Amino acid sequence: MNYLKPIILLCLTLLLSCNSETALDDKPNDLISEEKMIDVLIDVHITESALSLKNFNRDSSLKLFVYYQEDIFKEHQISEKQFQESYDYYAKHSKQFDHMYEVIIDSLKVKEATGKLK
């Protein structure tokens, strides 16, 4: 009878920890479109790259990045919360997220080849 308690507890834990598929499909109300999200992420990655080329210490780089990130959000007329919720949504949909990053990488390569990186 002692062995039955841990088995029941394990089964209940597994049952309660299973996430339903519908939770993944819950889109945020203000989800950023895929195209706009790609544009925002391109700007974010260009900014990260530019800051990494400077010889700033980690704390300074992070503070500068937050400043530039705010500018990116203003430029694209989105909020930080909207960006984070949209990013989390797309990250949970791996095929869509992978496709987005293929476009981002291609766009960055084209910008680099044509000398149009900011």
C-alpha cells in the first residue's frame, strides 16, 4: 500500500503539469504582425551587434541597449509589453519563429552586403 501513494502522486503531478494545446494558440490581443515583428527584430539585432563592437563593459552595454531599445519601440510604435508578449507567442510557435529568423538572417546579410547596416 505504501508504493501506491507515490504512484498516485506522480500521476496527478503529470496530469496537472500537462499544458493544453489551446494555451499555445492564445494570441495576445495586441499581437505584432509577423512582418512588423521581423522589422523590429532586425533593428534589435543591428543595435545589439553595434553595441557589441564597442569596448563597453557589460553594465554600460546593457544600459545603452535599453535606451536604444526604447527608441526602436517608439520608431515602430509598439510598447515593451506588446513586444515581449508577441515575442513569447512567436517563440512558442517554433516553425513560424524559425521562418521569421530565416527572413531576419537573410535581411541582415543583404544589408551587410550592400553596406546598409546602421
